[in-house]
Amino acid sequence: MGLKNIVDKVKEEIKVLQGDASKDKVYANEQEFADEAAALAAFKRSQEKLFDVNRWSELEGFNSTFTLYDANGNPAENEVAQEGFYMQIILPASPIENWVRITDVRRQDNLVEFTVHPSEKPKPTNEGREVTQHFFVKEASSTFRVTKEGIKLAAFEIGKNETINNTGEEAGNRALLNTLVAEGGWAGVQALQWDKLTRYLVHLEEPPTADTANA
């Protein structure tokens, strides 16, 4: 890498740290199956996994805690992700709450997905003015997608406009904290987290069974 490229990269990272620039990232995994019937059955299981957000927390290893809430801010223990619902995300080894809201859900013959945006805490847990409780700004998005093409399944986490939420009223009193999380904790686990989740969605990784967990 030439000196000019290095300088440009440093300048870009400074803009990101200052909340003046964004990043787009994609993480994916895929798996092929023996025939169309097997792939179709696997795709149906993938749909169940995708929308059963609370089970994402059961994956082993370095993994975030995902909790689904309904549009009124009540825990949605036995429900699936749907438009208007919220997700609480707590990163590994961290007590910090981050909230996103599900803004779009798509179900097609060979594609299922939903998109989330950083949000305030949902009522009734929200107190005071509505500050975005997330280390990225509300314009950022994550799309969780599963597709089937022939005998191949693919799962994606598509992050867009990932700008640090550390300026203006939207950040509230979390400006410094959001910078540290986005460029510190999250920067270190993002690839691991979404690799783990997309592997799970195409059945390359599974949570431990009850017998395994109690062994």
C-alpha cells in the first residue's frame, strides 16, 4: 500500500471516529445440500431460525444476547420477529444495552429477511427523551437474510451506513461510550458474531442440546 493510500485510510478512519463517515459491511455463509427436496426442507428450517430471535442467544462461545420485544416494549418470549418489534442486543462481556427496531420484513419463495435500525428504548422501558440507544446512528441498518438458489442456501448480515452515534442530541450522554464500543468492543467481535449467526442460519452451527449443556 502506497503512502497516499495509507494517509487516505487514516483520514477516513478519523472521519469514522468523529461520526462523519459510515461503513458498509457484508458477512455471509452458505451450504449446499444433496438435492432440491433437502434444500427446501433446510430453507424452511432457516426461516424458523431467522425469525426466532431469542434463540440466537443460545449459540456457544463468544456470542451476544438477543432479546425480542413487541411494539409496546414487552418481552416477546414466544413470538417471532415482525415489523414494529424491537430487539435488545447486549454484546459479549458487556452490560450495555443496544436497541434496534424491525422496520421491514420480506417473505418470498426463495428469500426471507428482515431489517433493523438503531432506536430508542421501547416503551414502557423508555424513560426521558428519546435518545438512540445504540452505538450507530438511526440511519444505520442491518439486514438479516436467507436465500435458496437451487440446492444452495446462503445467509447474510448486511450492514449499511454504520456511522458512530457520537454527535448531537441523538447520542445523548453516550457519545464517548458509543465511540469506545463501536471502535473497540464491537470492532473486535463483529466478524465473529455475524459469522457465527450466518453459519447457524445455514445449519453449519447449532446451539448445544439440553443433554450436551447438562453434561
